[in-house]
Amino acid sequence: MRVALLNPPWSFAGSIYFGCREAHLPLELGYCRSLVEAGGHDFLMLDGALDSLSIPDLARRVADFAPDMAVLTTAPTYLFWRCAQPELTIPTTLARALRAHVECLVAIGPHGSATPSAVLAKLPVDLVVMGEAEEVVQALAGGADPAATPGVVARDRPAAAALPQAGGFVDLPALVWPEAWIREHHHHHHRFDGAAEGPGAEVEASRGCPYSCSFCAKLHFRDRYRRRRLDLVLEEIDRLLGQGVTYLYFVDEIFLPRRDLLEALVERPVRFGVQTRIDLWKPDLLELLGAAGCVSIEAGVESVTEQGRATLDKNCRMSTEDLADRLIFAKRHVPFVQANLLEVANDDQRLLDAWRDRLRGQGVWANDPVPLFPYPGSPDYHTRFGPPDEQAWERAHRSYLQAFDAFSDIQEERPLPLEELERAGRCT
């Protein structure tokens, strides 16, 4: 089979999207490529940003390749599946451009994982994959019947007949990226200790999270915690270093202390960033984290009160004071440390200001609390609205705009209504 794997050229004008807007390696497509190639199939992998291709350019390249199946993602890289843009404007535009050139068009991503019927209603695609996609795409490329393939939703197969898939992950092969993509990957994600020198890259050492915070949209994808085999992670990292990469960002939902990986990184000339929970790190492992080359920690604290963290189901056993002490200790070993805060009802503003001032006085960044978007697929959405349906994204978006006047630090203008954003994709 001939398979095209496609990441659109993303644009987020008018969006509430508060993920990073720079180009990142599309890890989900990288895994699909590895498994499709291992199956002996021909493939074409294109990224709108890293290949500098517009949607018409992508459509022309796909037409020239003449695939039997094309796979497009509805969110930019696994790193942002948990905080994807609500609108499907860009994926809709790409799907419409591809429709005449592909017999079977498949959508993967967080939108179809939580609300497959909504994606089928909005995108002119044949199939939607619920959950982690690489092994499902491998099966489809191998000729599996979509109607009998777990995790696949079609127009003649109701979503109730499919369940979100969790792949094996632990033994996924070391990814291979085009040299041109690495040269174009100038961005060092969440790095603030100095100017970027050399290419950056994203790597995945673990997947899922053992916690169930109310705000985290992971119920339908990347939920169960798994660790990837160390030899495969290191093989991938060494290949990236050989391509000139100087900075890595681990996209793991939660980068848990892992001594064997950190000790291996000590021996390698690389800097890296992680997202984690500071309450899970003991001082000796924070020292090792710094020695291994970590220069950026984004630590989810969320609330400065124990009551607020309990409301969010954080299951945090540290006091607010202990969290501050551990963050300050981490800053002695890692150049940039951030305490990530969310806007939580009833958090005392004076306490919040004092806590942030103390951390900032010690060089730890504590951001302005970010409003919570009730992502379909999060426990918060289920509590507020029940199971997500075809109107889930519209309902969440409308609720968010009604509840808040100020949004994330990168949101300079008031976001547009979701219906208005998606109308552009349908009219293209």
C-alpha cells in the first residue's frame, strides 16, 4: 500500500489555543512512518511547516504520490494533544484539498479520540482513529478491515462500536527524521536560559500519566502510563545528536524520575527540558536531573492552596510551603524552573501574590494563573456537561468565552467564536 502521512501548516489566528505555535516534530506521524515502512509499504511523510509547504502544495505532492491512504493529524504533534486548538479549520481545509486525490482519508488526533462523530461531521474523511494511532494505521496499511479494526470509526460504523486505543509504546522503534527537518527545527521548546544554538528536537521517553487531574484531557488518548525501553530512547537521542541537535524536549505528559535515563544523559552532550510535578522529585534526583543537562522544568503546581489542588484532584501530598522549597531547590541545579498555575476559584489573591513574589525572588518563574478550558475528554468536561457529543467543542468553547475576559499570556486579542473560526475551513 502507498501511505501519505501529513501534518498541516498550522495557523491559530483567532484561536484560544495556548500551546506553542512554533513547528515541532510530528511524533505521531514519525511512529506511523516507522511501522508502515517496517511493513514494506511505500510512504510519503510531509510537514507543512518543516517542509515549507502550503495546503495547495501539500495537495499537489500527495496527488503526485497517488497514495491508497492518507493520514492527517488534527493537532500539532503529540506534545499538544492535551491542549489542542478547539477549531478544526486547518484540518478541514487540508482534507478538502486532498479529497480528490485519495481513496481513503484518515484523521487522527485528540478531536476524533474524544468526539469521533464531530470530526466525521466536519471533515470530509472516511475514517477516524480514536486514541493512539500508530498501530491502528499500521493495521490499516496492512489491509485490515476498518469495520473490524479496534479504534476505527467510519460513517457506517457508530462511535459506540469503537474504543480509544492505547498502543504498546514501550518498544516503538527509534524515530528517524529527515535531515532537512532537523535543519529547519530552530525552536528550542520552553527554553529560556539562553539563546538557541543548533537545532532542537522532541523525544518521548514515557507516555500517559498515573494521575487523573480534573483538567487534563487524557481520558481518550495517552492515558495509561508506560515507559519506553531505554535502549530505544537512547538510540533515538544519539541519532539526533549525530544530526547536530543540541537541545531536546521530552513531550512526556509527566517526566517522572528515572535514574537510568538521567545517568545515561549525563554522558551525552545535550541540554533538555521537561514537564513534571515537583512533588515527585527528591533532592538527590533533582541534582542528577541538573547534572544530566536539564535546563528547563515546567512544574505543574496549579493552585497555591491545598484545597485548590484537592479540587483539581491533584493528589498532591506536599504543602504549599514544601512545594515552594522544592522548586527553589530545583532552581539551584536547573537554570529555568517554572511553577505552572491555573485560575482556581476561591484561591486567595493575597496568598497567591505573596507565594509568587517569594518564588520570583529566588529566580523561579510563577506564571499568571491561566483560565481552565474544559476540554472534551477531561474529567472537568464530564463533570460539567456529561459525556462529549457532536457539540462538545462548541459547548466548551462557548462556556470558556462566557466565563473569562482575560486568557493566556500569548492571547493578545479576544478569541473568535468557534463557529466563526470553522466556517473559514468549510468555505475554502
